[in-house]
Amino acid sequence: MPTKATYKNSGVDIDTANDFIERIKPFIKTTARKEVVSGIGGFGGLFRFDSGKYKNPILVSSTDGVGTKLKIAQLMDKHDTIGIDLVAMSVNDVVVQGAEPLFFLDYLATGKIELEKSVKIVEGIVAGCRQAGCTLIGGETAEMPGFYKKGEYDLAGFCVGVVDSEKLIDGSAISVNDRVIGVASSGLHSNGFSLARKVLLNKGKLLVTDKVAGLERAVGLELLEPTRIYVKPLLNLFKNFHVKGLVHITGGGFYDNIPRIIPESCRCVISRNSWEIPPIFQVIKEIGGVEEKEMFRVFNMGIGMMIVVPEKEVAEVVHRLAVLGEKAYLIGVVEKRDSRQSLVCFSET
């Protein structure tokens, strides 16, 4: 007698998916804010927005993924931190506009749900949400046999935050003589991995388990260092300082991200020697023969976030960040620009 077709023998196991939801419910609850109305498993996440806290609230949203950093996680078979990266990429983009991230949703797509691996991924997402102070309000796990190779998966994240219109940070208040403070990154964060993998694994013929002179850890562990989440320190700064502009250094590095907030009448001059560039970037540069400008256009080079403030507030802002556990440096100044000059340039002083 021919075997009857079922969803399970087609490659989709509903029972495993349900087990997965039950496994992750307890630690997802640890991210809940008081505004959350619904639990995990409904058709949609419910969030009671407290409009009384704001005079003229603006919702700020962001969506992003982790890019080919996923390849490193899969090569290492290490999946407990990639979720932090996923959260970081969206919440850092929300907070740079002065907004507090409220809730986050994730999308996990794979050929076949591997329960323990999937749980590890969500544990990382939960850790990221707790660092950012937002709630993991829902998500989707798509089991798509035949679409992904065995062991492969993809991630996407979605964040919504809120800011009062009068406190929106968009760079329009930036003016000549303002100063640029750089806040240290934790490593590559989640950008430039296509180049990093090509240089280290292909050209350098390194394995993710290899150690390289200048690095304290194996290459794979160095690359998997989670993206730093800057939400809580920045929300703290907003209470007491006049933050005029913020730049999350992601894809495009210095050259493509700084112009997103600098007025056309100004230029940002970055002092190239004002902070110590982490060794991983030097390793990539040397093995790949990558030009300096390309490095600063692809990678964060050790600066994950930039803060533009008036000159008189620099010392206090740097001190406050240190108290909050962040390494910060005075790395640049805003100058008057003529039409022939680029919006971003570097000095050696």
C-alpha cells in the first residue's frame, strides 16, 4: 500500500515547531515590559502604547539581518550569540534617532527545525532584547525544506521604538566646532563579513579554529564577537546632554554613514590616530592587502557609534560613558565645508 503523503514526510514537522515554541516561552517572558498585553503564540503581538508619556510621539522602526556573519556561526556550530547581533542591528539604528526601542520581532527561516540549535538562536535574541530594554513580542519560524541546505538558516529582525518629536535626533542641529565622540565597538559587529571571509578563509586559507599572531582567540571566535548594543548608555546621555547627532557605523563604514547626519554646509574631520584600532582589522588589512580607505568604508575600525555634541560637553560625556562601561574617545570635529570638499575626511593629528 503506498505511503500516504503528510506534511511531516514532506519535511515540515509541526510537532517539533510546537515543542520549539514551548521551549522558548519561559525565557522570552524575561524580556516583557509592562506595556505587553499578549503572550507568545498568538496571531499577533499586543503592546499597549502609553501615549500619555509623550507630547507628540513619533514611532521609529527598523529592520535588518546579520548578513554573512551567519556563515561563521554555522562553520563554528556556535549559535548562542548571533541573536544578539540580530537585535543590535535594529535597536542601534532606532536609538540613534533619540528613540527608545519598545519591542522586537524575529524571523528565523531554515530547511528543518533543529530544536537545540533554534533554542540557542532565540536565547541570543532574548539576551539582546534584555540588553536593549525592549520586549521580544513575537516572531516567525519558517521551516522550508528544499530551500536551505542542511544546517543553514537565515535571520531577520524588526524593531519599533518611540521618541517625542521635540527630542528627535536627526543631525539638523549640528554646526561648526561641534565635536565627534567615538564609542568603541566590540569587533567587526555584523558588517563586512563577505570581505572578511574572503580574506581570512579563502585568501589566507585559515580555518575558523586557527589562531593568528596578534589575536588572542581563534579566528572564528574573534569574528563571532557579538555586536555591541548602545541603547541604555545613549538613553542615559539623552537625559542630561545636548546630543546633536548619532551615527551607527554599519555597512558603508565611516564614508557612507557619517554623511547621513552631517549638514551640507559642514564636513566631519576624523583624527585617524585618536583611538586604537583593534588587531582583527589589521589582520584583515595585511592578509588581504586591503587599502586603508576601503577598510574605513567597509568596517567600523573599532568605532561602533559616533556622538556629536557641543565642544563644552565633550569631557562630561566621555566621563559619563566611562562610568556606564563604554570606552569613548574624542575622534573628530565639525568644520565649515566648501563645495569642493567631501563630507568626511581624515587627519593624522
